[in-house]
Amino acid sequence: MKSTTIMAAALLAAATAGCASADKTDGNIIDKPSYTATPGEAFSIDALEALGRVSAVEVSPDGKKVLFGISYESVEQNKSNNDLYTMAPDGSDLVRLTRTESSEGGAVYIDGGEKIAFTYPVDGVSQLWVMNADGSGRKAVSSLEKGVDGFKFSPDGKKVVIISNVKYTTPASELYPDLPKATGRIIDDLMYKHWDEWVTEVPHPFIADFDGASLSNVTDIMEGEPYESPMKPFGGVESFAWSPDSKCLVYVSRKKTGLEYAISTNSDLYLYNLDDKTTVNLTEGMMGYDTCPAFSPDGNTLAWLSMEHDGYESDKNRIFILDMASGVKTDLTADWDYTADAIAWNPDGKSIYFLAAKGGVTPVFAIDVASKEVRTVAEDQCDYAALAPLADGSLITLRHSMLYPNEVYRIAPDGEVKQISDVNTELLASVKMPEVKKVMVPTTDGKLMTTWVVYPVDFDSTKVAEYPAILYCQGGPQQAVSQFWSYRWNLALMGANGYVVIAPNRRGLPGFGTEWNAQISGDYGGQNMKDYLSAVDYVKSVTPAIDAKRVGATGASYGGFSVYWLAGNHDKRFAALLAHAGIFNTEAQYLETEEMWFANWDMGGAFWEKDNATAQRTFATSPHRYVDKWDTPIMISHGELDYRILSSQGEMAFNAAKLRGIPAEMVIFPDENHWILKPQNAILWQRLFFRWFDKWLKPVADNETAN
């Protein structure tokens, strides 16, 4: 594969020049932050926060324009804002379309590319807007009471499906009108909360007529059904597919409630006919997640992602196709042992592009619909993160790695890859970045484990016992350690602060076959923990520059569980630990969490099932059972709005450490959920992260990096 980079003019200068038609306001506009690195400066927290966040590429119908978003954060305002830009597929002719106080979202071309539709708030409620392709003539075309959370226009442009919420529960004040100030939540079944919200509403798909200026005949096609479409918490417009003739809509829904919903991942694809208003289940009898429907260009075939097993949320995502005439379903990836993450039809209708983690990276693949042959379209030490095919056989995509965030790239038909946006090129070129290498680690059961090692800026391998190290424990628990870029778990930032970072693709992660991926279920305290220790031991052995007495471990969610578990089972390997949003007591977690399918599958069942050997092993190896062996300073962080893993888990761990006399620190964020999203909280967390590890892992003379 050939790779070249187009170095365009500085983005903001070009963008401002093309902004004459943008909707300017006089409010608190968030633009590119003013940030200048000092000569020789390593990548820093300030540099991380100053980066532009590139998202959501869309190609115009004629293939001549690429539409995408760039968001920047304002630390002062404690929020971010996304604006829209366009450029040619070669990176030229960059134009900024919007400059507004709030974020434009979900932007797509409509009306043959003459207009752009997007969401934008009106009086604090997101609505559907339309503007000319040059950014002029903005107009809100919806005024729904519950707003618009997403949308997808029909191919003929005359219809649009809109995601909007409907009431799910009856508040006490309505049940008893004489108690208008009553706030009690009346609950009689499971799934009463989800991630960071109490479930009082669920999203429904509404179909509306569109005349180019306004919506009419807005109809809830699931009216009266107590189900959600798209599925919470991550479902969006990828849950809908219009037939090319605009006569039918396929939508994703898990038509279950309460206990049945809480224990099942069995979603289905439903075909709604606009003419006779009938609905047909297309995937009846397929028991796992069925998601991401996409019609072939001629409408004869429907493709989608399908998991086999009910209750297994990290099952292999297979690429299925359905012949719409015969009803025959075909698994295209039956002989391909990896899980697909996204799909998009080639405009020629003969193949399907898809993304999949494989070998520690996420390449772009294509599968031939007739032969089922999989070919690699583009692969490098990076992750690809979007698919926008062009009629000429090229692809517009997003790409990132551990050393740089998303930029827009073009993959030519011959495999040549070109970077066509330069949102962060100048900033990253002004700072020193660490180096990332792949190391193959022998495991205790005779396998080789792909492990990414991040080496500090100006790393000197000839020095002995010079550098501290941090073991990075991935969450999920089945989420790839590929070439990911994170604005919180940023391994480049850890390396820039002088740490060797060890990031293993331990058992349970995708990209190494279904057996490797599935092994962790029911074995939380088993082989994957041995893999972590193998990674630390091996990387230390081949890197004499690491000081074996100054190694830490960190992670979030299941990574936090891993830190808690390792705290009692590390045999003096670690000198400091940090866990975020981790599971400390698995028995409590089993009954505190909301998605019971996850707990049942991964823990093996309930702790009261005394004859269930898998479940009993899970709960017998809960981290809290090893507190008597804790001997290592530990920092704990958690969000109070985290309903997935309650903050009480972190509080229990902190209390245990203090009662044992272990040096410990805890930070609780009352306004954050499973993630830390607000800019000032994110900066605080980074500062506390490095303050903690610097205190325990760096010599006193060097312990001045976090500020």
C-alpha cells in the first residue's frame, strides 16, 4: 500500500476565508483554541485539549464535496462545539460552513446535494434544520416537542424518518394529581435505568413528509409500542435503512420490556411498508443482536450485522445478506473469524466495505457478495473509523492511531491512501510525540499476544532502570486494544509524561479470532489476568530501561476491575494503581447493574446459583475477596451518574484501602457518568492521574510534571 500526505494550508485560515455564508452569531462562539507549544515541548494536557475533533464524513451525491465536522472545546465555558466544513475529495477548496453557538449534528446532503440537513437546538431542544450547500439560508423545519435526536431522508427526498422520544412511564404526579410535587419513581419491573438516566422515555421512529421547507404528517410508526428504536444507549441513524424506491423503511428494535429486555440482546430488523402501513419481522428466529441494515443500490438485497447468541453482547458480528425476493439469508462471513464493526455497500453493488479489528489494528476490508472472498482495502498501524464510498471506487474515511486523532483520508481504487484534512497537523508537528511499537508477548498457555508498547519522548534504550512504566488495562471487557485514540485514556500523553506504557491485547479482546475473544466470559479472574502479568514481565525483561520497582497499572470499567483484582494478586509487581469506574464487588455488581444479559453471560449467572460452577468461580474471585493482600497505593475515580457501575463500587474500594492502611485517594464526579466528559473535569482528571503516578513512580527530583 502506498501512503502519501497532502499538506493543505492552515485549516482555520482557509476556513475563515470561506465563511462568508456561514451563520455567524454574537454569542459565546467556540473556535480553535489559542495554543502554542514551546520549542522542544512534549505532548501535554493543554495540547490534548486544544486538538480539533474530526467526525462524521459525508460525500455529496456528485462525489465532488466531502462534508465533515470539527469540534473544539472551551475550557472556560466547560463545553465543546461542532461546526461544519466542506472540501474537495483531494483536500482542496476547504470551506467553513457554520460558526454558531451550538453544535450542528448528523449533517447530510439532500436535494441532490443542493442542500444540507442537520440537527441544531431551538430553545434548548434539538430540531431538524436545512440550509443551502454553501451554508446560507438556515431554517428549522421541525418543531417537535421532544425534539429530533437523529434523522434519515428517503432517497427521493420526500420523506424523512426522525428519532424522537415518547413517554414510557407515568410519573407519580400524574398518577395522583392531588400530589403535584411528588417525586417518587414508581417501579414494577427491570430496566428502570440505563447507563446514566432513569428510563422515563424511549426513542421511536417518526416518518414525516418533507416538501423542502417544512414537515407534515409526522407519524409514529411504532405508536403504542413500549419499545425503543433505535436501541439505547448507542443506537442512532445507522438503525434505519430506506429502500432505494423510498417505499419501505427497515428499522432495528428489541421488542421487549422489563425483565425480558434486561436479560436479552435479541433485536430484530423490521420492514415497514409506507403504503399499507404493515410491519414484517425480517429476522425472526435470529437470536442475537441484528443491527445496521443497509440496502444494496438496486434494492434487491439487504445487508446487516448479526450476532448469533442471545445475551452475548460481544459475540462475533457476522455480515448477513437477505434476498428480498426469495427471503433467503446468507452469512457472508461464516468462514471469516473476526467481528465486523460497520458496513457500507460499494456503489457497484457487488461488494460490501466493512471495518473490523484484526491483529491489533482496524483495517478497511471488502467482501465479495457472490464469492464471499474478503480482501484488505487499506491497512497500516492505525484504525480506520468511517466508510463513505464514492462511485469511482475510492473511499472517504476517518483514520487515527495512538499518536494522532481523526483526520479525513481518501483511499484510491489502487489502494493509495492520502490524508486530505490537516486539522491537527500543525499542532502535532510542534510537539514531541512518543513512539509506538508492537511487541509479541509469550503467554502462560503457549500463545503469542499482540502488545502495544508506547515509549517516552526521547526514549534512551541504553539506560538501565531509568523509566517508570504503566500497564494499561482495557475495559469492555471485550473492546479492542487497537490503534485507538482517546481524549482521556490517551497513551501518547502517558508516554509524553515519561512513562513506558504496556497495552496488551489480552484474552477477551476482538481481532484475534472468536476463541480468543470469547475466552474471558466466565473467567474474569483467570487467563486474561495471567496475560496482563505476562505482558508486564516480558516487556520488562526485553526493556532493561524500565525500572522494575516503578511500575503502575491503570484502567476503567472492566479495566478498573482488573486493577482491583491485580491489587490483591500482583506479587509486588506494581508500585501504584489507579482505577476508574471499576467493579470491586462482583456480587453487588450483579444486582446493581441494569443490563442483566451482560452479567449473566460474562459472570456466568447469579451468585445464588450454587450448582453453577462458572458463576461460583466468578464470584469467588471477586476483587473484594483479596483486599487482605492489598499492599499498594491506589487512586480511585468514579462518576455519580454512572448507573452501569455504581459509584458505590469505587467508594467500597477506597474505604477498604483506607481501613487496611493503604495510601489511597479518591475523586468522585457528581456530574459525570461512566465517562468523564466535561472539559474541566477531564483536565482535572488528567492532572490528578499524573500527580498520583508521579508521586509513587518517579524520583522526587522528577516529580513535577502534573500542574
